[in-house]
Amino acid sequence: MLVFELYNRNLLMAFTPAIPLAKLFRKGIIYLFLTPLLIFQSCSKGDKKVYKSNCDDGITFKRVSFSKLIDSIESYDHQYIEVDGTYKEGDEESALINDSLFVDHSNSHAIWVNFSQDCPLYLKGTRQGLFEFTDGKFIIINNKKITIRGKIDVRHKGHLGSYKGSMDRVSFVSL
């Protein structure tokens, strides 16, 4: 019996961590959870602004990646889709381009975005429009990553017919 107690006591001592090791372990656990929290918090850019229209209420939008939309746009003709991309605006330009750095950003790989007064976009919970002059300035969406919902049309290819297709009836923009 004495041998058994000594044997168990030695095993217990072998598996009992030293006090400094236990403190280090506890600190490690704290840092393990605290570090990602701080990283993600510092990376957040605040609340997203969501602009909606009620012109397409009741319609289900199909979520599509930008590259899949461009590669097979004909299969999405006259369908309501939701897609992420970078919005570009300028002189005779209103387009959604792929936000990846590794793809072609020419007009032939972009979607013409046709905003319409038939689907006015308002900031959720307000009557502030996306293209209205508010607080002494316009909302700048050029070169911003957005999520957008609308209806794809492959026959209309935007300014000078140089785009892959167009998106009409835009009823949702998230900045």
C-alpha cells in the first residue's frame, strides 16, 4: 500500500505544473483571446450605411460572386441578384468592378450601374437619399466597396456599349 501511495504521489507531482508555468498559461489564455479581439476591433470601420428602396419589396435576390457574375452573365439575365464590388463613377461612368487586385478592371469586365429615380435609395430609418446634398456635401461612393442589389440586363451594356451588362432597378446599396 505504501508503494502504491508513493507511486501515485510521484505521478501526481509529475503532472502538477509548476506555479510559474501555471501563471504563464493563464496569461497566455488571456492574450490568446484578447489579441484577436483588439485586432478585429481596430479593423472595423464602424457601422455600414444601408440605402434601400421599396421598389422591389417581396423579391428574393440571388447572392452571386462578382467573378461568377462576369463569367456567366447570360445565365443571370433578367434575374435579381446581390453582388459585392467596387463602385466607380466619373464622366460617363457608373460601374461596378471587381474589387480584387488580380483581375482585369476594364469596362469589358465591369457592370454598368443604372440608378433610377423610379427606385429612390434612402438611408435606412431616414429620408436621406443616396444622391442628395446633405450636411453641406454629397455622399461619396466613388472607389468604395459596396454591396448592391438589382436586376441584370445583358442587352444594355452601358455607355458606348462597352460594359459586360447592366444592373437596373437598384434597390439596395450598402457602403
